[in-house]
Amino acid sequence: MSSLAALDDALAVLAQDKAEAERQLAAERERIMRASSRDKLAKQVSAIEAALAGYLDQSRMLAAALSEIGHRHFESREMASFVQNTMGQIEVAANFALAELKAMPEAIREHRQAIPGEPAPASVASATEPPPTMTVFMLRSSHYRDFDGRKRFSGQWGDR
């Protein structure tokens, strides 16, 4: 009986060791996922910042060019106004969004924010094939059920 107890004790110790190893493995996997997610997001934020600066410079040049001829052409003046308005809105939105985006990588690393998931692929809606139809010339009036199970009536001497 004592050898069975010793085996049970050894198995219990091994089970505890296994549970501890699995916990450490899960923690290491999460740390790696957080680090890769943080790095990926930081690169994306840097790319957004770089693209935004170029976009705003190009928008300013376009608005200036359109404004120069705006006194001669109404649509050019309206386009310049639209570009300036849109550029202003983007600058304001970018100031808020970029501040949040810059803080997200560290929040992910420090476990204050969940690891962002990958976007789900867009599902393609497939058209369902309509049920087969049949044209029947009715010699007598009849009640029937259609493909949805609804009760229908077909009159005498009619094509249905």
C-alpha cells in the first residue's frame, strides 16, 4: 500500500509541475503576442503619422493652387474651400486619434488594453438558387402550397 501512496504522491507532484509549466508557457505566449502586437501597432501608427504629414502638405498646395484661380472660376473656389475644410477636420481628428494610437502600444504591453484581434475576413454573400418552377394550365380550381408552405389558390382555366 505504501508503494501506491508513494506513486500517488509522485503523480501529484508531477501534475503540479505540469500545471506550473503550462501556466508559464501560457504567460510566455501572451507576452510574445503582446510584444508582436505592440510592435505592429507602433509601426502602423508611424506610417499613419508619415502619411498624414504628406497628405496635409499636398492638400495645402492644392488649396493654394485652387485659391489662386478661384476669383475667376466658381467651382475652383468651392473646391479650394472644400479641401481647406476637410483638411481642418482631418487635422483636428488626427490630433485626438494619434494621441490615443500612440498610447496604445504601451497599454498593450502593460496589460491595460486587450490584444487587438485581426479583422475578420469579409464574408461574400452568395445568391440562393430559386426553387424550380413549373407552369400548369388548370382545368379545375385548386388550392396548393408553394415552396414556402403558404396556401395558394389557382383558378380554373388559368396558367399558374
